[in-house]
Amino acid sequence: MNIMEESIHTPVAIVGAGACGLTAALALQRQGIECVVLERDAVPAGSTALSSGFVPAPATRVQKAAHVQDSPELFAIPWQLLDQFLYPGHSVHRMHAVPEKTGEGLMTRLRAAADAAGVLVLTQAQVTALHADDAGCIHSLSYLQPDGLTSLLHCDAVILACNGFGGNADMVKQHLPAMKDAQYAGHVGNDGSAVAWGLQLGAALADMGAYQGHGSWAIPQGSLISWALMMEGGVQINALGQRFHDETQGYSEAAVQVLN
């Protein structure tokens, strides 16, 4: 491995330029804190670009403009009123989306916002290692460049916006045995690197069995069918033409039913 040492320093290094990483970068910029975002792909996208791009949020300005009465307290209460189109578990309209109503549209706008804010995003920069002192405090990270050289970025803090480990079949078998045979529809870059780095630093693992399943991934087309179709009266049938579960329970619940 060829290593090219560079005396580059940033207050905060963010690993991953998906929706999480870019949102974190924008929040830091608003606070006057400089940061560098490192993204392994040529174009930041992540699993967000593969999704519908809908974001649930209560008491927003667009809800108020539409005269929707909502609050954080109401959002936290597990009851629902299904007398019109609502996502599973939601009692009022609180799903938000950019005009394109796609995950790619959301990512395009986040990238534009990051560019306008002057956020430095290094693409085709795959982080390969975190470096910490004896006390476990991270002081730098290594990243691989397209030319094969590995550069060093010094930092005061690191934000790991790397999503999960769905792209790592071995980790899925270990932590999510119920989903080991499921088709992974997320970004292949979600390989559990952040989990491995955390373990190397002595971090503990918790709630590793949690996952976001989706029971309406079209095969072999490889595209997402919005659950809005189901909430408007659509049903799912198996190869025998039989309806096999209650779709109003939600798309995550449907994922297990589809596997069964």
C-alpha cells in the first residue's frame, strides 16, 4: 500500500455523503464549524437515493400551511386514524417529500445545498482506517484515492454516517439471522465498516437485531414500489394468487411475511 502523508486538518471529518452525512455537514456549517465529507462513490447517493425519499416530521411549516394539526407529542403516541391515505402508524399527514418525490431527488437537493454552503465533499475517497491515541480518541483517518494512494486526514472529531451492515452477508447472518435469505436492496457500501471500527476502539454493540425491512421490492425489476399503493387499497398476493397478510400493518412487517 502506498501512503501519501498530507498535513491536512479539519475540525470534523464525516464518513459518508448520504442524507445523514450531508445533513450533519449542513448543520455544522450553520454553526460555523468546518468539516470535510468523505464519500467512497463518484456521486454521493447512498441508500437514500434508492428510497422513496419521504421524511416523516411533525409540526413543520408545510404542515401548518396545509392546516394539518400535528405536534411532536402526537407523533410519539402509537395510535392511528386510517380514514384516508396515511402511512402505517401515522394519525395525520406528516410524510414529507421534495417535489420529485424520489430519494434521488432528495439527494440532488441535499448535494446542491451542501455545494451552496461551501461544504467540502471528497468523492471517490474510501475511508480504510481510523487512527486513535492510547485513550481511544480518534485523531486522523486514512482514505484511499482513485490513483491508489492512501492519504491521511487529521481531525478533532469524526462522524460515521455509514448506514448499517446490510451489504455484509456475514454480519447479516450473525446479527439478523431472520433476514439472512432476504434480498438486500440498500447501497452496497453499507458493509459494516463503522461497526468494525467501533469494535476495534472498544465500543460495545447494542440493538444489532434492528432493521428496516421493506416488503414491496419488485423482483426482477429491482425497484421500490411505494407503500402508498397498499394504503390506497392495493394488496399483495403470492404465486398462488392468495393474499397472505394484512398490508396495513406496514412495509417493514410485510418484509417478514414476504420471506415466509
